Amino acid sequence: MSDFSRRLQEEIPALRRYARFLARDADWADDLVQDSLERAIAKRRLWHKPESLRPWLFALLRNVHLNQVRRQARRPAEVPLDQMFPQAGRSEGQTNTVMVGQIMAALDSLEAEQREILVLVAVEGLHYKEVAMVLGLPMGTVMSRLSRGRERLRRTLAGESPTTTATLRRIK
Amino acid sequence: MSAAKASVTEQDLQAYVDGWLAPPRQAAVERYLSEQPDDAARIGDYRIQGEALRAAMLDSGLGAGPAAVPERLLRAARGGAAADRGGWWVRAVAAALLLAVGLGGGWTLRGLVPGPVGGQIAGESAEAELPRLAAAAHRVYAAEARHPVEVRAEEAHLMVWLSKRVGRPLGAPNLDRFGFRLMGGRLLPTASAAAAQLMYEDEGGRRISVYVEAVPQGSKTEFRFVDENGLGAFYWLDGQSGFALVGPLQRSELLDLAKAVYQQIEM
């Protein structure tokens, strides 16, 4: 198996998470992942090594997803996020267990554009520049949405009405 | 204190949460936070949020190692699925060619195209033949008043069918803003593979076509232009597919259309 294929296989769990997050349907998500892997194999020469593989794959997957939605071949399901990421098998004694139970529902209440950035940054560990590449946005926009998303999530979890959350701090 | 406050931005605080700051900067942010309890509490909450998100999403059975990954995904990562698919369309085209011969060969492109048509479409030869085949197909079918397409655009299975037969997912480009409406498409036999042709027409009755062909060992090329006896064609290779846009239009007009096709046909 080629080095590229090995690295692709390592990214499958991350791709499945992102696909579930976007598609909200487990079967459709795996179809998306499969399409993206096939495209990645076909286009592997377009990936330049110093670049990390994950954002490149995420951009491919997101593109496939958006095209399917645009052509109305698939409509995003309206399954709540906490059902896409069930709590089964979660170990006991974790810090903030209560919060883990609520976090996906709280995340779901954010605007889509903030939600996606928060997941890419906080869960998948992408750098802001990489998020900007995946989403096709300027880095400044990514930063301000991240900042707003975090603050809104904080207030939602604190039980405040999300509609009252103006950002506390001016973004410099 | 005031110096630290002035120099620490919201971006610094976010980057601090995510661990992207260089050590000196990180130390500056820590100094700042030690003097700003409100911000320190807020940043602490963001870190806890992050942990909760990671716990909820990373520990949801999807990150549990290769054993949990479906075999079809592992195979796709090895390049197996693409190979299977290649085998499938090669067989499909062989069947299509046999059918054509059985019917008297009336609708193959052989003989319609100047120069040799046969041979493995790969690398340079694919590039050279692509616009010729696309132009020949355009000439034949664009002239058809009653049957320019095999399957009309209104039929929902058009793109599914063509995608299957050409061996790659295809979305029909929308060229409405240029005044061209999709009429439908057809499958074409080529020497070694199948090609799809999508036909478009504008108000004035001008017809253009998008031609897509699987290329077994393709590379990526820029747009190239040829004039095939009065018919303009922009063509390019993109990985395992070759594309051409053909029509009796000015080069600049065709280029705009080709760009739109390029942007949209990826799916």
C-alpha cells in the first residue's frame, strides 16, 4: 500500500466525523467519505506534501457535499447533532460529564457558520489558515466567527438566552 | 500592566485557547490574564467547551480505530474502488461497442473523425484526441433538429446514468446566466472508454456541448483552445477525466463558458 493510501486511511475517522456533522445521516456521510477518498486518490498529485492532508481532504469532502446539496441530489437531514454523535461507550469519571451531555445540543443552537468553524478548530485541530482554506473565507472572517461562536456557546451553556449575546469584547 | 493589555488582542486570546501561540506570546497572554479576571474566566470557559466538544465527538465510536471503519472506506483509501470502477466502465464500453457493431456500426465515431481515432487514450494522446472527438460528436448531434439528445434534461436519471457510464460523478453545469439551457445528454463510444455529451441551446438556437471522457492515466492540464474547422473547442484534463467545451462561438465567449463548466462540473 502506498504511503499516500496509508495516510488517507489514518484520516478516515476524521473524515467520517466531519461528514456526519455536515450530512447528519450516517449512511450518506459514509458515501461522502467514500467519494472523497476516491477523488483524493485520483487527484493525489494536486496535494503538495508540506501541506497537511486533513484540510485538503476536508475541502474535497465539503465540495462534494455542497454540490450534492446544490443539485438537490441530497437534502441535509434535520437530525439533531447529539443523535449523530451518540454518548454510547463514553467513559465514566470524565471532567464536566454534564456538559458533555449538553454540548452537542448547545452547539446545534449556534449559527451554522459559527458551528462549523468551532468544530474544525476545537475538535479537528485545524489552524485558522487551514479553516480559511477549507471554507474559502478570509482568515479574519474565520477568527471573528470563531470568537462569536465561542462566546455564544458559553452563554448558551450558562443558560442565557442566545439572543442576548452580543460579544463582550470588540474584536481588534 | 497597561502595556500588556494594549498588546493582547482577541485573536491572541483565541490562539491561546487553541495552543497556537509561540512561547513568548503565550507568556504575555498569561501575564495579561492574571490581571484580567473576567477575560481569564471567559478563556477558561472556552477551554472547557473545547474539551467537552472533543469528548463528545472524538469518543463517539468514529474515532475508535481502524476496526470500526467500514471495509468499503478502507478499500477506497487504497484506491481499490476506483480500480473496480475502471474495470466496470471498460467492460461497459466493450459491451457498447459490440452493440454498435451488431447494429451495423452506424453510430460509432469511426470514420467521422479526421486522423486515427483508435489507441489507448492516455497522457498526450488523450489530450490530442479529446477536442477532435468532442468536435466530431458535436458536429453530428448538434445538427439534429429532432433528436439532438438521447435522454432529455427533464429526466431525473440523466446525470446518474451518464456518471455511471463514464465512471465518474458528474453534475450538469448550469449555464443559464450565459443564456444556454441544458437540453439533455447522450453516451458516446470512444476507442477505449465511454464519453458523455451534454447539449445546450440558447434562445437563438445556437448549440454548444460539454464532452466528458474517462482517461485511465490522466494528468492535469490547463485550458487549451483549438479551432476544428470553424468549431471552437476548449479542452482540459483533470485527473482521470478529460473535458471539452465545443461550439460555434467566439473564443472569448467559449472561454467564459469553459470556466463556468470547469467550476461546476466537479462534484
